[in-house]
Amino acid sequence: MLSFTYNMALLYTLVSVVVVSLVSLIGILVLYFKKENLDKTLLLLVSLSVGTLLGGAFLHLLPEAAEYQGFTLQVSFYVLAGILVFFIIEKFIHMHHSHKLEAKRHHHAYHLGFMNLLGDGIHNIIDGMVIAGSYIVDTNLGIATTITVILHEVPQEIADFGILLYSGLSKMKALLLNFLSAVLAIVGAVIGILLNNASESFVRILLPFAAGGFIYIAGSNLIPELHRKCKLIDTVLHLSAIVLGIVLMYSLLFLEV
């Protein structure tokens, strides 16, 4: 009976993370936008991503990390480690592309997409692990967690797709890379299943580390892009989109079990 229950939890977990991964394809809706209209909305999607990244870090990841062990110095160091590691990764990207990219292409926008994919990939791994752990505890909890993750991913994936387009990728390539990043949720689920109880200690590190990465991406990569359009109307729209992203993340707190 116990084996049957565990096998059902495994089945539900795999089905759920596949569904969550497919949510990334919602970006295909953007493909039907006219180019001139799409160009106008890209910075709004960047702004929305800033809000969802900051909201995800401060309203979800950090409170969850604090719930595990309290908001200790250890949690703070993990957050700082996330920021520093993403800083180092970005440095390597700069050094690599500075030799390959001429003035033809905007250097900052080019690596922006990669940094966003990296941060989103870590986030998706965490989602997969959380979904797996929830189903192992209780099927209803797993279903509730899956619904929460999907609602979280819809605005996030649309914003991420916009970031990839803004970084200079073609529509189809952006869609494919965003989907491959989302598939990491399956990897996270497998890790969660294999580690089971041992995964809790790993999550304690990964949660604040990912929060640090989110904060770095939003503050260092995305927000500077918004300062390229400084008219009053642009500022109001960007600020509104950031606040909307934060509100969306906040609203999900009421759906968590």
C-alpha cells in the first residue's frame, strides 16, 4: 500500500511538472503581435519581470527560507552568495562576449537574456522540488502547490519571453529556450524525489541563494534597461508594471497552503 501511494505521488509529480513546463509556451501568444506593437510592449514586460522577480524573492523565497530556519545570518550569507555568484557569472559573460561582439549589437541586451534564463532555471528547479515534496506528503497538498506554481508561472513566463526578445533573440528561439528553461522543473522534481527527506537541507541553501540571484538580475540587469526611456509617461508605465508584478506575487500568498 505504501509503495502504491509513493508510486501515485511519483506519477502525479511528473504529470504536474510537465504541465508546469508547458506553461512556458504561453509566450507563443506574443507571436501574434504586430512588430510595432510588440516593440512598444517589450519594456513593459521587462518592468513586469522586475516586479515578479523582486516579489518572488522577497515575498516567497526569503519567507520560505526563514520558515525553515528563521532569518539567521546563515540565510543572509546564502542570499549574498547568490548575488556574488551571479555577479561572477555575468563578469565571465562580459569577458566572453566583449571579444566576439562588435559595436553592431548592444552588449548589455545580448547577455541579459542568458542571465534571465539562468535565474529562471534555478527558480524552475526549486518549483519542481517543492511540487515533488508536496505530493510525497499529501496528494491534495501537491495539487494545491501545482496550481499555485502555475498561477505564478503565467505572468513570469510571459515576462521572461519578453526579456528574451528584448535581448535580440528571434521569436522561435526565445520560445524554445524559455521552454527548455521551464523543463528544468522536471529535473528539480527528480532531484526532490531521489533526495526525499535529504532534500530539505539542500532547499534551505537553494531558496535564499535563488533569492539573491533574483535580486541581482532585477537590480543589475533589468532596472538599468528601464532608464533608457525616461519620459514621464514611460516612467509611470514602467513603475505601474513593476508594482503589478509585485502585486501578482503578493496575491499568490493567499493561494498557498
